[in-house]
Amino acid sequence: MASYSFIYASVLDSEEKMLSDLATLLNENQILNPERYGFMLVVSEAFTNALLHGNQLIPSKNIYLHVEINKNQLSADIIDEGELGLKQIEAKKPSILDEPNGRGVDLIRHYATDAIFTEAENGGTKVSITLNRKLEKITY
């Protein structure tokens, strides 16, 4: 199993850096579409929520990303240092498809095999995402 950990400051440039880091490790592990696309989408949505809603773009707060890759699953934990994140998620109304915002949690729940939203040890929100891999079986 491959395991990776990253820490990002809560600034807008961190989102591009995170996506670059994630693409690099997916390349290194030869993760192709559709797993690649789905995983990048759900991690990106969770990261954006941590950046904007959890840490509210406060540069002194961090976002922690831990990724694990094995032959059966891709998983990620995204942890912010914000407050009341779980209450915001629990109070969330269903998203409206043509609205520019408010669909992140719904997208995560739709594309992930499993998505768990909990309070992190630091008081922030922890989003744990798992995607089962659909490995092709070669038959002769």
C-alpha cells in the first residue's frame, strides 16, 4: 500500500498545489480513468470545502491531506482546522444543480464508494473518502 501525507496553508494557491500533488501521485501509481477522475473530483470538493467553509481562507490554518492507494481502493482523509463544520454539513439542504455553489458534499456522496464526515481530533472537520477500484480482469 502506498501512503502519502501533505499539509497546505489555507490560501487559494493551495488548491492548485494540492491538485498537482494528487495528479503526480496518481501518475506514479498508474491510476487511470475512471478512478482517477472520480478520486480527483471528490478530493478536490472536500479540499475546497475545507479551504472556504472550514478554515475560511485564514492563512494560519492548515488543511491536512492523507492519501492511501492499494490494489482495491483509493482513500483520502481531508482535515481542516475550522469550527462547526459538521453542523454546517448536517444543516445542508439538497443542492440545486444550476447553482454555482453548494454541490460539493452531494458530489462527494455520489462519486465516493464511502464518505464519512466526522469531527477531527483538532476540532475541525474530517472527511474520509473511499473509492473502490474497478480492476479489469483479463481472461484468456
